[in-house]
Amino acid sequence: MIFGLILAGGKGTRMGNVEKPKQFMDLCGKPIIVHTIEKFVINSSFEKIIVLSPKQWIKHTQDIVKKYLPNADKVIIIEGGSTRNETIMNGIKYIEENYILDDETIIVTHDSVRPFVTHRIIEENINYTQKYGACDTVIPATDTIVESCNNEYITDIPDRSKMYQGQTPQTFYAKRLKELYMSLTEEEKEVLTDASKILTLKGDKVYLVDGEVYNIKITYPYDLRVAQALLGSSDIK
Amino acid sequence: MLNTVFQLRKPRQFEVSFKDITLDSEHIIVRPTYLSICNADQRYYQGKRAESVLKKKLPMALIHEGIGKVIYDPTGTFNIGDEVVMIPNLPIEKDDIIGENYLRTSKFRGSGTDGFLQEYIQTVPDRLVKLPDNINRSVAAFTEIVSVCYHAISRFIKTSNARKDIIGVWGDGNMGFLTSLLLKKMLPKSKIIVFGVNEAKLNDFTFVDQTYLVNAIPDNIRINHAFECVGGNVAPQVINQIIDYIDPEATIAILGVTEDLAPINTRMILEKGLRIIGSSRSGREDFEGLMDLYAKYPDIIQYMENIVGTQVHIRDVKDIVNAFELDINKMLGKTVMIWDE
């Protein structure tokens, strides 16, 4: 079984923050997260779409999903975790408790604020994972990456031709990801901000899926302006 | 949902744009799979339409010949995964007399409204026709142009006189190939003669009764009716040659598109009492009729496999440009773009 995991933010850092999370910002008359969920809802490969939301925004997310999606029964909204990886683990836990978590269970994890994800990217994530075990969506780095270990001066400038910018989806066999994550020490878990790194740290290969330059993460007001500029008028059906 | 639309911004320049799709209970979502390039697309791509037309219609997604896979259907008309041909004509109103493709209010994909070069097509069930199982997808991709030939022949059958012993088809390109192939099936008792300019191309018309080069037509030839499948700036010459060779009270079906006005021999049209019928595009009943014809004569598909030209796998704008450039240099055949999944 294949599940979509829409990562809509953990509950830790935003606690007490009354500002509406960015996935609820309006883009073309709909909250950004609705655009993202729609891309997964219409893909019949997915058994369910599990949206992992901060606790205080679960009701709100449920309401907008019900409002905008005619077949909302395919979408489940549950609470995320304190970190990105804990959020993914919450999703896996839900699958384990309500479905079957076996060697064939795949999770396609995706940022709720990347609504420009395409059919091809999602399909390739599923296909590459079935073929190779895990994959990550990337685009070649266009800017030179500069490393500074002390935030004062450059310690290294890696060869740009080997550098990529990570996007999402990131797709894994859920059971394997969970096993590897559970084998990490608490210190290792703390520093791991990226799910693919769980696998690479343990020696598993994670294959690259070509992303798109426009598969942007809407993080800042500037990104929203870019997203609006990419949109044309609505089309005849 | 933000749908990726690959629009032609200006001649030879495609650009990615996004348009919102709202999921509702009436519209189906189709993932286009195999798309075929038509000469009409090329006229936009190469900037061969009038400047005013380009200014009015671009940016626009091209392509009106294509098939796809149903991926979301709240109407229950299709099963998920069904392969369908997409009808590019989009009627706004219903008329008991005038066909949907002739209503002036109808829209047409790839000509005034976005074509099939999109990530998803959202449409009503009426604009989709299920394809037969196991059909060659590259052939199915250009079903639309075949439906146009089917439509023209159907109109011709309704309006022409009963003497249909010998029918001439002018044109050795794709349109001529498809029209003469369908004529052999739809009017099996008629002798089909094809007139062209390229002997090598004419040699591929193995299913017709006779072929001639247009500069070597025997004087004593008689044609009961004719189809013009050439278009372009030589259309007037072609139509006038047809008028010279055709029987009185015959019907000439014109399918070729011209950008300029065509001076034709109206005196002889009057003297011979000729009937000229224009045909353009097609409607749902033509697609359905064509599917029935495919089922009745499966060898049509086999013949059409011979005109599948270059097949280009596409993932992004760069691949689409490549497909259009390759299509420009083709001799005969349909260039098919295949979406990589």
C-alpha cells in the first residue's frame, strides 16, 4: 500500500504562535495546503493521504479539507510531531495502527507548502522507490554552495556539479525508515533534520528524482509573490 | 490544484504556466499520455499565422490531437485507468441543426483556448471517448485528425449524388493518406484514385486503386467526386485542377486549410453545376463512428501504423521544443509526443 504524508508542520516551535501557518495562506482562492492535497487525492496510487498538522490547527485543516475536497474521506488529518522526522514517525504509527505496515508499505512524504509538485514527480517517486528502495526529489544547485563551520569564514566550497537542492517528495519504504530511525541515538535524532539522511547515515542508497525549479516551497511572502506570478487565468473545461 | 500548462508564449518559445483546477462532482481529470502534432500547431509554433492572430491567441497551450488516462472520475462514467481519446471541440450551446464543430460559439483546444499540452485535462464526460483495448497508442494519439476525415466523408456521403464509382483524393500527405484509407472502408464499392506530387509518398498508398502524379494525369480520366487534402498556398491550383477533371454535378469536399484567399474557377463551377462542401474539425459522433469503424476494420489501425513518425518522450519544455523541431523536418507521418511518467 502507498500512502501520501503531507507534512504541515510540527507542534513544537510554533506553540504559542498565533500567526496562521503558511500552508493556510491563500493562493488563487484556496489555501495552499488544499492545492497540495489535491495533487495527491487525484492519484489513485494512494490508499490514503495522511495530513500531519500542528495540534491546534487540526480542526481548521479538517474544515478546509471538507470545504474544498468533494471526496474528503481519502484524507486523514492527524497530529504531527515535535520535529520533521517525529512527524513522519507519527504518520507511520498511524498506518501501523490502522492498516498494515509491511515490507511493501511506501510513504511519499511531501511539504504542504509545495503546491507546484507535478504528476511526473509523484509518479517517479513511487516508481524509483519500488525499484531502488528510496528516493529524494532534487534540482541541480545553481548557486555556489559555501560551507562555513563557524559562521565566520569559509571552510569549504564544494564542487557545484555535485551539489543539489533538496525538494520534496521524499519517498521511502515505511518499515525500513522506522527501523533505521529507531536505531538512532537521541543525539543523532536531534541533529537529523532530513528524512533521507536517516537512510544515508545507515548506508542505504537514496536515489535522485528530477524535481522542477518551480516546485518551490512557499516560506516567505516573496515566495507567495513568485507563486502568484506563475499562475495564469483559469481555463475553460 | 495547480495544473502545469505548457504554453506557447511566442513563436518557438514555450513557457510553463499554472492554472487552478477545482475538483468537483461533474468534471473528470485526465492525464494526457500520447499527443500528436498537427500542422495547425506548427503554424503557431513557427509564427506562420498572421501577427494579429498570434497576438490574440498566444500565450496558449498547443495540441488538439491526443489521448490520455482517466485518473479521477467523480461522475462514475469511466473506470480509473481507462484510456480515452479527448475531443478538442468544446461546444457552449446545443443546436438541433448545426453540428457542434460549426457552432460559432464553440471553443477549440489549441486554437483560442488551451490545448492538451498540460499536466492534466479537466473536462466533462461528454468530451471523452473510451478507446478500444490494446489499441496502438501512437496511432490512437492522432484519432482527432482521422475523425476530421471521417466527418468530411460522412458529410460527403449525405450530400453527393449517387454515382460514386470513382473518387479522387488530391494530396499525398497525412490528410490524403487518412481520407483515402477511410474512403476505401466507408465506400468499399468505389474506386479510389490518389493524386500527388511525390512518387515516394504515393508508393505508400498501397490500399488505393490507383495513384497519379498531378503533372502526369491521363487525359481520359474521369472522376465522379473529389476530396481536396492539400491546403496551403497551392490550394487554388489543386481545386482548379479538380474542377477540370471532375464530372458535372459532382461534389468537391475541401479539407485543406489556406491562410490566403483562393482564386478558383467559379465559371466552371457554375457550368458543371458543382457542389463544394467545406468541412472542418469534428464532433463527438464522428469520434464514436470512427471507433465503430476501427472495430469493424481492424486493418485501418495497421495501415495507420505506417504513418507514425518520430516518437519523442517528453518531460519538460526542452523536450517539447525538440519534438516540434523534429516534426518540421519530417517527410510524411505524424510526430507523437509521449509523456514520461
